[in-house]
Amino acid sequence: MLAKPLVYFAYLLKTSPYYQKSKRFFYNLLENPQSKMKSYFDISMICLVMLSVFFLVYSVEHKLNEIGEFFEQFVVVVFIVEYLLRAWLFSDSHLIIISEYERAEYLNIPFSVIKTLKKILEKKLEYIFSLIAIIDLLAILPSYRPLRIMRILLIFRLFKLFRYSNSIKVFADVLSNKRFELLTLAIFMGFLVFISTIAIYLFENPSSGGNVRHLYDAFYWSIVTISTVGYGDITPLTFGGRLVTIALILSGLGVLSFFTSIIVSAFNEKMYTLRENRTYAELSRLDNFIIICGFGRVGQEIAANLTKDQQAFIVIDTDENNIKLAKKNNYIYIQDDASQNTILTNAGINSGASSVLCVTGNDVINVYITLTSRFLNPDINIIARANRADNVNKLYQAGANNVIQPFEVSGLLAAEHVGQPVAFEAILGILQEQKQILMETLIVYPNSLLENKLIGDIDFKHRKLTLVGVISANKIHLKRRNRYKVKNQHFYFNPENHFELLAQDMVIVLGRKYSIEHFQDQIEKSKLRPVK
Amino acid sequence: MKKIIIFGYNNLSYEAVSRLDQKYQDIVIIETDPALIQSAKDKGYNTKNIDFRCDVALKSLGIGKSIDVIFCFLLEDFNNIFLTLSARAIDKNINIIAIAGSAQSAEKLIAAGANKIIDPYQICGQKIHELIKKPDITNIIDHTVFGRDDLHIAEIIIPTGSSLENTYSSTLSLNEQFNLVLIGIVDKELGDKLHFAIGEKDHKLDAGDILVVLGPSREINAFKQEVTNA
């Protein structure tokens, strides 16, 4: 009887975009480590916790005024809402209902509401009994009036702070890596404490003239001594007691240094991954960045140029010296082999990267990285460097979009310099954008002032621009002269006056930066104008 | 006819030689590795096996007398610096073009007396950067300057007695008459600087001025004919 509306409700939730949207929103706010919202939320929660603790400490000796009381109420409400939201986010109950229902349908057995609800409850209980949820709950309790005794639980409110920062997780991770060593040490220390507790009690009990009154005192003294803290509130008086103390202090030094070395080495080992995690976290916040594989001379040149453009990128290289250089320049880097799938995936080839540059000095490696990148992401833009002319085709076969040969370009420039020095200066000038003169594309946006206009009607001269040509993928232009195939579109050199521009065509002009930018602005503005 | 010597036979020199018009230039390649000499000979290049470290050998090649240009395309920067220094000491006016493997070497080569430094890695890096920033333009430049299609940038010197003498650059309208785009002008009245033709200034053309044009080679030749025949 209850089954039908329950299942119906579950399906309703599953298909409701509003429900999904709100759940996603709260997930981003509370749990998603990659969302910006979570970090803002965490910071404000830390402030809230600190303030509330301050008020609670204040209220130990003073009476809170109305504002304080109100604030306390507010904090508790926030905590409760947060607790409930986290419980809600922890599992998708409607999915459990649906899967149970579908299973029952498939197996042709009756759908049991009780069993399903039990399953849901189990899942939620799993949340309630998780350590962090218990801390959350205990942090709410101190303000429950009849339980003022529970003030001690205030501490848990401070523990709650750990939830909002990563450091405790990192520390726990580091320690858990050294479980075995720490366990060995703990057992050894346990024996030591046990033996010394018994020994000191035997030597120093009041009947033997000492001041260790009972076993608890002996245990307390052992811990204080072995940790080399040594308060001196309980001191051995007998000869035997002092012998025990000497032995315990010496072994305490050993235990302590052993413990320190474990922690230090654990952090050392973890340092690399910690750093790498930070790199990935930094990357995940970026969008539209470039992966540079190989940080030799070419890679460095590209990185310097990209930095000037404020374009984000990540450097991958195996070479120690190259990585040192990247570190020095504060670039994001990974010191590893870029031909490995995991490294490229971690570097974000499928999550935000727009281009991969394979620019190591070794063509074999470049081919391998190109192939791997193309396999991992069929749509990404890959530019590769070929040091030998015979490898150009192999790189294209491996999936590169563009292949650059450093020696070809340089040889050509050298030849040009001798044959046509003035033309050489012109090429170099345009290539390097010297004197603010550049070649640039003007995109013909739909509804902009350029659309459906004839080339002859655009006054390039007046705008201090020189028309070079038009790039278009539009088939209408195909019958025109001066056509050159460039990738999957055509470049129309020096188009005639009656050449009509269509949407998505690109006009290539030569001119000063200001003139080009000014014209681009006008085009941008014109496309926003309502169509008459 | 220009006399050119290329030191070192490798990808770079191969590319440079194949781009230089051998009809108008006399090119000699210097290499010491017998295998490389053979492969250069197979391609029909004029090669010689001499030690560049020896001034007498350099002089015997004609440096200081008939040679106009040398390319220092040796693989090690220090060799190129040594060669540049030696050649400059022999001939004050020779045109030396050298490759540099790093920014520091480039400075040293300039100090040693090279006229033009080419840093293949820097150029490669810049080209890749261009490809990311402006892929369309870079592709066009590839097809024109780097000559994958029949579009070239050429410079044309206006000879004395040309029909273009005493005309103005604004009246050229090369795009309508010759299917060429005027990229820039060196107006000798204003010095040797290249002025890009972007409608900023109307240049009066005289003999000796240089026009830089972009277009198909047939049109470039037609224009050359027109300029010289008048």
C-alpha cells in the first residue's frame, strides 16, 4: 500500500531537475573539494566556530547579554542545518528505493518497503556514526541548557575546525603510512612503561620510604620520565628507584628520537605527493591551460611567451635541471614522464587543457607523447616539434595538428636573410609583432556590420589597414580565384571588390595594433545592436 | 652573383641551401665528416673538407677576397664563436650569419662580430606560441612565407628609368592591377627602414626604393617585368 507512492516519489525526485540542482548546489557548497564555494563556506564556518567558542568561554565567568544569547542560538541553528544537510548529501535514498524496486521487478518478487527503509536507515546510520559526524553532533550539544555540564564538549567545537581545513587529513595520512613502525614503537614503549611502572612502585612505595603512593602515580611518573618532560613532582629517593630512573631516561631518549625520525621520514616521503597534490589542486581550478611536455630551450621559450600573455600552463619534464629552472620561475610543474597515461590525465588533458605541446629534443619521445595524448583526448590541439624532417609525417600520423621543425624555419630565415634582406625584416617584423604592427583576423559575426558586406564597400584605407585575404569554410566562395587550402578551410588571397563576406568568415588585415583593436571593438559592438 | 660558404652540413644548412636560389649564388659547403660530405655530394652540392680552425685554410677559401656571406652552422656554439671571430678578423665587411644554441651564446656571437644571429630553439618556441595564440594567421604565414603554396613575399627594387619613378605609393593599387598585396616600402629618402604599407604615409617612389609584396610567383614576376621594362 505504501510501496506505490514511495516508488513514485523516488522516481519523481530522480527526474526533478530542481531537486538535482539543489542537491548539486549543496554538494558544491559542503563537500566538493574542487569548488570555490566550499572554500568560502569553510572560511566563514571557521570564523563562526571561533566566535562561538569565544562567547562560550566568556560565558564561563560572565553572564551573556541578549546579543550573545541570540548569537549562540544562531550558531546552533547553523550547525544543525549543516549536520542535517550533510546527512542528506551522504546518500541518495531515492536511488536506493529505485534500485530495490527495479530489482524486485526483475526478479518478480514483491517489493518490500520495510527492507528498503532498513537499507536507507543503515546508510544514514553509517553517516551518524562516522567520527566526523559524531564530532559535529557533539559540537551542537554544549548549548543545550539543561546539559550545561556538557560544556566540556566545547572542545569538540574546536575539533570541528579540522573539518574545514585539510591539514589534519594530511597529518593522518602521513601517520597511517608509518603504521607498522609506529605500532612497533608503541608496543616497545608499552613494555617499557609497564616494566618501569611496576619497578618504580616496588622500589618507591611509601613503605619502602618513597613517595609513589599507588600504581597510578607510578604510571604517571613513568610517562613523565620516558617523554623526558620530568616535572619533578614525584622524584625517586631510593637507590633502586634511581637506577630505574636512569634506565628509563636513557631508553626514553631512544624512544623519542626514534619517534621523531619516523615522523620526519614519513613527511619526507610524503612531501613529493603532497606537492603534486597541490599542483593538481591548482590545476583543477584552471581552465583552458596548456600542457608543455619537455622543458628544454624550446619549452622555456614558449613558457616565457605564455607568461607574458598570462596564459596558464603546466610543464612536464623528467630532467632534474629543467625542473629546477621551472621551479625557479614559479611555473606549475610535474617532474615525471609525460608519455604515461596517468601523468597526462593528472595534468588535466581531459579536464581543462586546451593544447598539448610535445617539444622535447627527442623525436621518438615526441611521437610517443603525441600518440598518448591523441589516444587520451581525440579533440585536443596537439603541436609537436620534429627535429628531423623524416619524422614530420610520423608526428602527423600519431595525431599532431601541427608540426614545427626548428631547423627548417631557421634555415629558411637564414636563406631569406641573404636573398631578400628587406622581405626578411618584414617577415620577422610581422612574426614578432615589432613596432606594434601585426597581422590579425577580424571575425565576421552574425548580425555584425561586416556580415553580407562586399569587400569593396569596406574602407580599409581609411581605417589604416591593409587587406591581405579572407579565410572561410563557406562553400559559396569556392568558385573564386586565388584559393589556397589551409586545413579544412580556404584562404582567399586578395579578394575582389565584389567578394561578399558571410558569417563566420575571417578577414585578415595588416595594421597597427590600435587600428585593428578599434575596428574589432566596432564589430563587437555592432553585433549587439538589435536587427532592424 | 653572391659567393656563400656554409660551415657544417646538417638539417639547418640543408634547409638553407635548398631555399637559396643556386642560379644566382655560388655556394660551398664545408664539412669534415666523410659520411656527411658524401650525402651533400649526392645532392649535388659543392663541398670542401677543410679545418675551419686554421686561418690559412679560411683564406684559401676566398674569405677576405671574394666571399660575401658565411653561414656558421656548426653544431657547437663555441665552434661558431671561434669561426665568427676568425672570419671577422680576416674580413671587416663579410656578412656573417650564425646559429646560437642559447641566449648567452647569441651575445657572445654578436661580440665576436656576427651580423645576424639565428636561434633555432627560440624561433621554434615563438612559432609554437604563435600557433597557440593566432592559429589562422600562423597557418597563412606558413603557406606564404614558408612556401608550401604558391604565395611568396618578395622584394622588388625600383630601377632607374622605371615607370614607377616619381609616382606615389597610394596610386600603385597593386591588388587590382597585379593581384599582389603591398606589405611595405623602403623609402630611401627616409633611410633604410622598412615602412609597413598600412596607409599611414604616402611615399614618393624613386629609383632604389624597395617594395615588399605578397602574392603568387607568376604575378610577382609579371610585376618585376613591368617595373624594369619601362
